[in-house]
Amino acid sequence: MKTIQSSIFETVYRQSIEEPEKFWGKTAEEVHWYKRWERVLNGSRPPFYRWFAGGILNSCYNALDLHVENGRGDQVALIYDSPVTTTIKKFSYRELRDTVARCAGGLKKIGIGKGDRVVIYMPMIPEAVIAMLACARIGAIHSVVFGGFASKELASRINDAQPKAIISASCGIEVDRIIEYKPLLDAAVEMSDNAPEHCVIVQRPEAAATLRPGRDIDWTEFMDAVPADCVPVGATDPLYILYTSGTTGVPKGVLRDNGGHMVAMKWSMKNIYGVAPGEVFWAASDVGWVVGHSYIVYAPLALGCTTILYEGKSVGTPDPGAFWRVISDHGVSVLFTAPTAFRAIRREDPAGKYIGRYDLSSLRMLFLAGERCDPDTLAWAQERLGIPVIDHWWQTETGWAIGGNVAGLELLPIKPGSCTRAVPGYDVRVINDEGEELPAGETGNIVIRLPLPPGCLTGLWQNDRDYVSTYLAEFPGYYVTGDAGYIDEDGYLWIMGRTDDIINTAGHRLSTGAMEEVLASHPDVAECAVCGVSDPVKGEIPLGFIVLKAGTTKDHAEIIRDVIGMVREKIGPIASFKKAVIVRRLPKTRSGKILRRTMKKIADGEEYRVPATIDDPTTLDEIAQSLSAIGYPAK
């Protein structure tokens, strides 16, 4: 396979694959350890690999105390920017450490100790970050549940994690509405089989919660505690559980350790994102998702950066200038967000006129992840901002990028679309359904040869069986990503979508992602999605969903004819792309992922469950009406 030669990147990548213990052992020297590890990699019980076995550290100490002791105490660690409450609050490293220490003391006061679980069910407020770090400080295991999840979803996580305490708030705020959390929390506790001993509630002025005597504790009272010191924990001890949806409807508790996670976080900030200590980094996500865990909380603080906690609807925001205002106000150096956010901005402001209203001179790079990035969105952002726009690819399970452009190490040529290089530490292969490695250019299953690098999941919470069956059993020796794609002749990895987004049309395996790229290139298309729907003759055929740019005046029927013709021209008649529908918006999760499977079920007339993570359930009704107008479900 031909590769683009890069002395720095290629050398580092090759060492990480050929000599992983030497590579990660050297990298780990940048982390503070109370006791060095006995083995860099313990592979005595495959496929359950462990990094830095015998090492002792504390994640909170590395994120806060270390910087205060090394002279960064007065530097801003956390900026809370909340347009929904017109609040901006800044915490220095010293202030954040002292607040976290009191919160950790509050946890100890109610009986929480090393290994105990604490569920954090919070909006995007500083107390969420404080609670996470306080758990890490005393060796408790936190499990953050996205604020506003339905009671049933919260109850399922309570049942699995069996927390001794829940930390929550009276309400969350979403642009123009208040979501009261306490009734949801109370209902979830009632549903669960493992009721926690205590619920700590942050009372917000927008909606006060009624506290239950004997169980509920007001945050102010809880924080009146003796500050707690950091508790040394094993590198292989759990740091957190983060639940992600399972195919059976039972949530999977992705388990992250302390040692490997801290090593990976610190390395990735410097080498992937090219950020230096003291710079401002903004991950426009939520602490309830893996991006929030990794790149709002742990990684920026581990490196000594300033991180932004933004409370507001940044994805699909009605204000196309919201991103630019935050960047300008706080001097953001690097932004990390989802492609769907930029598609929304582009839809509302295709000419980019809002960009010129703000000083964006501090912004050096933009990183996109969370969904496939279509080439047009990447090109639009790059043209309007005049900076490198880098797509990168990873998963809740990995905790940090599998593929990307390792800009801090060496910025490689950028190819448009969901195209990356495998990041050092990840031995990425593309194989067919028989487990045979495919040549350059052929689409197949993207897998990672074991062991996974530090920072990736070490298993599922108390569920080794499902960990193996879900990720490792299909192709022994490999972690199955569930994504499909190919590696081109230059060694770049192209992500085409989930493996279940590869459709079989009359015996031909076709990528819906490739079709989406064609649709997105139409000048009037702001967003799109392609699903495979049932067909009595061909098995499956593709169906396109299109959202138009604001101000588009072209006839809708003509646009549909255009995109059908474009797919026929660029992919060929074999794609059988003959149907598309224009919709007002696409159904998405709160983190911005498009619900393609749900749309497919609607088109096929199947029963479907409204996901608890959906941004706005009414979108599904709109999709159903639009499909009905063009004859779906097919009679």
C-alpha cells in the first residue's frame, strides 16, 4: 500500500504499533504517579488487557492539584458560559481544586468511598464537573447520565450501577423551556430496584425542587464539608462508567480505568489537537457524552488548559453566531464539535456573514467528530474560517480518537470528508465478513487489532460476557468497531457509516455514506441522510432524506430530480437511487446523531421505540407524514 511519507508521523505510528510497551511507557512518564507501574501492558488474560498494572495515581490530582503546585493556581481552569441564564463564571485552578475538595468531603460525609458508585444526573453547570472530579478525588466511580433522560432510562442505569448516591439539580434549561429534573429523578428511583441512600440536589433559581426528608440533601448543605485529600488508586481501578445504548435495549456500561485513561488524555491533547498548556480549548458537547468526559473535563485539565462548559443549544442553534461569540469572548484556540452543528450553521447562514461580526483571530483549528463529515461541510467551514478543519473518528468505547490528523505531532494533508489516518496506538484493519484483510479501496468491516491502546474501555461494568460477544467474538483477535469503510492507497481511512448502513441491493453491497456525500454536494442541500428500505424485488433500495438551505427558491421536484441524477452519474445505476423526500429537519439524538435506523423503520412500516436520547420526538411525526406523501410505508 502506498502511503504519504511523513517522517515524524510514520515513525511515531510505527513505534506505537511495533513497540507499544516502549511507546506508552515513555508517554506515561508525563503523568504524576504515586508509584510506578510494574508492567506497562499486562496481557496475561487476553482479551482482557490491562495497562500500567501496579501503578498508583489519582486522576483528580493530575487534573487540578498538580497544576496548582506547579504554579498554575491563578490560571483559569474552567469557564462556565450559559447564554440561557446570561451567566459567565470563571474558576481558577486553585478555586476549582478547593471547590472539588469540599465536594469530595461532602461525599465522604455521606459515606461514599473508594469503589462506590455515584450517578450524576445534571445539566451543563459547573457542579457537574465538580462532582465528577470529586468522585475521582476519593476513588469513587462516577456514572454521568445525560440530564433530562426519561425516568425509565435513568432507572435502568441506577439498577445496573447500584449507586450509593445520586447528584442532580432541580432543573435544566433548553433555550426557551425549563425541564424539571427532580420529578424525573424521583420516578426513576421509584422504578429502580436499587434505590440510593442519598440524593444531592443543586437548587436552581429557575425551578426549585421539593426535597424528601431523610434522603435528599441540598447542595449548599452538602458542600459545607471538610475538604478531602486525593486518594491514591490503582491504574487499573475504574474511574467511571458511561452507559451507551445496547442493541437489546439494555444499556452497556462502558468501563474506563484511571491509569491508561490519564495517559491517553494527556497525550491526545498535545499530539492530536495541538493544544499547549494555558490555551483555551472548547469541546462543544455535553458532560453526559463521552466527548464531555474526555474533552470538557479530563484531557484539557490534565494538560493545564482552560476548558469551556457551555450551557445552551449549540447543535442546531437558531443563532448562527453563537459559536463565534464564544470563540471571540474567550479566545478559543481549538474548537471541537459535531459536523451536524456546522451543517445547521451553514443552513441558516450559507454566506457566513455572522463570522465577520466576531474576532476569531485566536481560533487555530477546528475538529469535527460524532458523525460522518460530508466534504461540502468541511470545505465550507475551511473556506469561511481560513483554518485547518480536521475530521476525526472515535467512539464512546474508545474514549479518544481512533482515526484523525495528528495535528500536534504533524499536520498531514487534509482530504475532504470522513477521512482520517489511524492514530498512533490503533492498529486499524479493514476485513470482509470472512475475516480476510481487504486491499486498498475495498469497503469492509473496520476492526482494530488487540490490544486496544490505553484509555479505551477495559470492559463493560460487571458484564464480561457481553463485552466479549459485542466487541470481540465476531473476529477473534480484533475489536469490532461496527463501522464500515476502506483504506485508500495513501493509507487514509474513509469512514462510510455503520456496518448496518451498508445496504444490499440486488446482491450488491452499497454504502449509504457514499450516496450522502453526493447528495450533500448539491448547492441547495444543507443536510441529508440515506437509509436502506425494503424492496420486494431488490431486497433493499436507498431512500434519501433532504433538508434544504435557508432561502432556497428552487422547485423541490427539480432538486429531487437533480440529486437522483447526481447519484446515478457519480455512483452508477447500480445504486438504484430513485426516491428522495424533502423534510424540514432530520430526527437526531441530543448529541447530534441522525436516527437513520428509526427513519428506516418508519419507511418500512415497522414498530419503533422513540429513543430517550432524541432531540425532539415531534420530528418523527413530521418524517412519517413526509414519507406518507411519497407512498411509504409501501403498500
